[in-house]
Amino acid sequence: MDQLENIRESIRAIKSNLLRTVLTGLIISIGIMSLVGILTAVDGMKHSLNQTFSSLGANSFDIRKKFNSGRGNGQSRTEKVYPDITYDQATKYKELMGTKSQVSLSANVSGATVVKSTTDKTNPNINVIAGDEHYLAGQNLNLERGRAFSSYELELGSNVAIIGKEISDKLFPKTDPINQYITFLGRRFKVVGELEKRGSSMGGNGGDRMVLIPLETGRQIPQTNNASLTFNIKTSISRPEELTYVMGEATGVMRNVRQDKLGQEESFEIRRSDSLIQSLNEISGYLKVGGFVIGFITLLGASVGLMNIMMVSVNERTREIGVRKALGATAQQIQQQFLIEAIVICILGGIVGIFLGILMGNGIASLIGEGGFIVPWIWVFVGLTICVLVGVLSGFYPARRASKLDPIESLRYE
């Protein structure tokens, strides 16, 4: 009996026990589905969040006021309060760095704000941001309709606003929001632009729940408890390879502007946009390890089930094995037949499991953020390889046992 005939005999045996083959394949498919599904979900979430972070610009960095840091022991704990970045400091930095890069200034004027039109109002979940002429480009925000602020409006602090898509849909569902009027924080603003829909990212809504007003206008709005605005600075450059150098220069400029003494730590913090991606890659690595361990444990249980099914198959086909040996089949050919059966069952179940795993993984990833449909080819090949290994490991002992059966005793088996 040649190798091709042995394969045909294995496939015939699989077809003759179709129900058992399907049930056994389902055991493997569930294991592969869990493995590929978890790893696909991790890749999908990483891809979606990468797009979100990349949209902030891999060639930019942010300068913000440093948050309070606790110092001292458990009994005597003090807090060092760092001063806010003032408007004069921010504009001075922009003046010094503006020739080498694009500097955008902004300030969070108000959070959890209610925005009203003449007929409706939003939920109290709107952020009011004051920004300069470079804010839209720095944050990678695009206008769907309308226009950006004019230099006249930015200089004089006019009551004009650019609104997010969710605000527009809520307040002006059937009309064009451009040149309409909205009210918030006790002031009336004219809508001059509407932002493109950003969608949800990491549970947030990007610019969809944001009102952007000119920076000078934001400075004129009184703050609660007479608090002053703290300004955020975003610096973008055209050549990403120079980012480290420019960050070093920006640190020196900002220390000078903030009058941080020599040897004293900075009273501000600088963070690269791509540092978020680096942190994400580290977290996703741990998630992949955890997902692989969970999937491996599931596959281990599936392999035990497959081995049990193959042992039952050997017992049921004892007389068949005796007949084949009496007709001249060698022990190696008998062993190969049962190994081929186990591998074919694993591959069939694995293909189904990979398909279901891809669907499940992309479904989970879509709950986190918007992203394209991902086919993780590397995990597809890994899954198929694992199927073959599981088939070999699970089928080896039953196949070995079948090959060792005595043909005379097998023919007498009832």
C-alpha cells in the first residue's frame, strides 16, 4: 500500500464516521477559536488605538504643567505645587520656537458644559477649548463644513465657535449649523465651522463633543473660583528624525521662560505623542502572552479530547486493523493512517476555528474603537501549525497502539 492509498483510506474512514469527525473537529475549532480570537482582538485593538495615537502626530510633543508630586514619608507628607503655564509664558515660548516648528497654544476653558441653541440643549458633557490658529492642524482635526477662525477673530477674541459633530447633530439635526447661534458659559456664540466626525476612541469621543473658541476669547471668560487658565503647548516639526533634538532645545527654552533654576527639576513636563504608542505596544505584548496562555490551555483540553476519541476509534476498528495486516499492511502504514486521520480532523477543525476566531476578535476590537477588518495572517499560520502539532501529539499514542495489535487477535475481536 503506497502513501497516497494510505491517505485515501484515512479520508474514507473519516467520511464513514462523519458525525464523530464533526464533533471531534468542533473540540479543536473551539480551542483554535479562543486562541486566534484573543490574539486577533489584541491586534485589532492595538491597530485601532495606534490610529488614534498616530492621528495626534508622531512628529510632535506636548508641554504641560507638571502635576503635583507627593514627597516625604507616610507620617509627614507634603505636596509640591507647580505653577500654571501662563499666557505670557506660552506666547514667549511660541515666539522663540515658532521659527523652527509649528507651535499651537490651547487651554481647557470648561468641562461638563451645557450648550444651548434656540430650541434644544446638549447633555452636560461638552468640553470648551480655546485654541489658536494652529490648533486644528496640531490636533489633526478637519472641518466638514464652514471655516476656521480668521486672524481678525483670533486677535480681537470674537464670540465665534467651531463645534463637534455630536453637538451639531443634537442642536441642529435638520438645519445647517453654520451661522447659527449657540449659548454656553453665559455667552452667545456664532457657529462658523463644524468638525468632521471622529468617533469613539478609548471610550472618549475625540472632537465630537468639543466646542472650539479663539484663544483670546477663552481668556476673557471668567473662571470659577477666580482660577486662572493653564495653557497647553503642542509643538510639531516637519522632520520626525529631528524630534529628539528639538525636544532638547524646547526643554532649554521652556526652562528659561519658566525661570527654572540651574539644577532644579523642570516645573513642566514634555511628552512625545509616540510615547503613548510605545506604552501601548508594551501593554499589548502582555495581553498577547496572556491570550496565548489561555488559548494554549484550551487547546490542551481539546487535544486530550481528541486523543480519547482516537482511542475509541482504535477499539472500534480492531477487526479492520487485523484484516489490513492480514492483507499485508505494515505496522508503519497502520500508524500513518491513524496519524493522518488525527491531523486531517485537526486541520478541518482548525480552519473553522480560525474563521470564527477572526470574526470574534474583530468583533471585540470593534467595541473598543473604530478600525478596519483585520486578518492576522501570522496567527492564521500559527493556528494551522498548532493544529498539525496537536494532531500528531494526540494521534501518536492511539496510532502506535493500533500498529502494535496482533493481527490474529484482532481478527478474533468482537
